[in-house]
Amino acid sequence: MKHKKALIVLTAVGVMGATAAVAGAAGLSEKVSGLLRSDVQVTVNGDQTGLQPVYINGKAYLPVRDTAGALGYEVVATGKQIQLQSKAETRQADPSVEEQRIRMTGVVVSKTVEGDTTRLEVRGKGGSDWMILGVTADTVIENEAGEAKTVDDIKEGTHVAADYGPIVAMSYPGQSAAAKIVIGAERLIKEDAVSSVAQTEAGWKVTLGAAADPASQIVLNVGEDTLIVKANGEPVKPEELQTGAKVRAYYGPLIMKSLPAQSPAELIVVLPDEQAEQ
């Protein structure tokens, strides 16, 4: 296997400050302490990355998955072995890699930028109901009409259909590189307390907001396609929603002009008790 040659350069900039960090690994009998150097820039062949090294006993350490990605490799973890394969070799070894992509649809609930990678936290349905998807320059982004878009067009509340994998980090939520993202409609977001939950012939109706002010309320129509979860990912049934519980709902974009207004809900996240008390 021909290895890709690359020059990694670490350059100290600004004030030489450091933040204490603790690094450890499962199965080891002791932990080691290190310094997370946010003042050190890591470049690959002259291109700056968002990697931040941890110094332990005078040596700089970098996260294997992010470093491999910066070098054009993919990490394949099998049992206790970690292998690096170039993206080109992965496709040559398995021409059906695109057929192995995992599809999910859902709502973007958070968006963070780390160097050249934008991480989208998506909750929805498909291969997983909760994923952290890494979006890079290699990710194909388009709208439902097939028009090219950029990651700047993706916001919190955006409905997406994403193809990712086949490699998925064994974490919770799972993490994987996004191969393609199709941008859908923007969902409206409302964070409020549940004032009532009622079952109807068409499904469930969950009302948010104070009953004394119907104009500020929203009635969420909950059907089979609605995902209801706790903040930790635990699924919740509509009948388990408690009056007074604080939730963050993603709904719309269609809203029935009534009093109170009504709209189909795609995602309802039940917030922790301590957040509901704030």
C-alpha cells in the first residue's frame, strides 16, 4: 500500500498559555495528565487545520480520527486494531462503498465548526435517530431540487436527508462523515412547557404554552413520523408526556391559522428537569 506523504507542522502562536486536561484509556490502570495547547497551530502541507495537540511528558499527541482525516485517510476500527486506509484505496477495495452509505432524515439541532469540519447534530429517523455528522469540502450539499448549496445554508431547525458512513464511530450519539446532505424545509422551533396532551382519532395533540394566552400557544399534531425523545436520546411515548414538562419542539413549516395555531411536529425533545426549572 502506497502511503500518502504529508508534512505536519506545529507552530506556537500568541501567548503560550495552556489548559489542563486529563487523558486516559479504557482498560489502563492509570490516567495521565497533559496540556491541551489551543495556542499551537497544526498545518498539513501548509494548510491549517483545527487540530489541537495534547502534550504529555513533552510529546505532542493528536486525535487519530481527525488527524487521519486531515491526511486523507479513513480510520477503520476492528476490535483492538485501528487501521488507516486512504479514501481512494477504500473505494478501490470495495467499489460498492457508496451503496453501503446509511441514510437518515431528521432535524439539525446544533451546528458547530471545528477547523475545516462542520459538525451537525441531527435527530431523526433512519440508520440512527441521533448522529453527529462531519461536513467537509468533500460533502455534497444540495436542496431537494438538486441545486448546489453550502454548509452555510444549513441552520438549526433545518430538515435534512443525509447519507453517511459506512464507518461510524462507536459512540453515543454516533459520529460519521457525511457523504451527501439534501436540505429540506426549515422547521420552526419553540421551547415551552406542555399545557395539555390529548389523544384523537388522527393521533395525539400536544399543546405548548399558557392556557390563559391562546394566541401564544401552539398545538402540535403528533403522528407516526414524529420523534419524541429525552435529551439523552431515550424515546418517549406521547402518553408519557407530562403537563408542565418543558420541551423543545421542531414543527412546521405549515401552520393552521386557528386559535391556538396548529402544526405537524417532526421532533419533540423533552428537556431535563433542572433545565425546566431555570
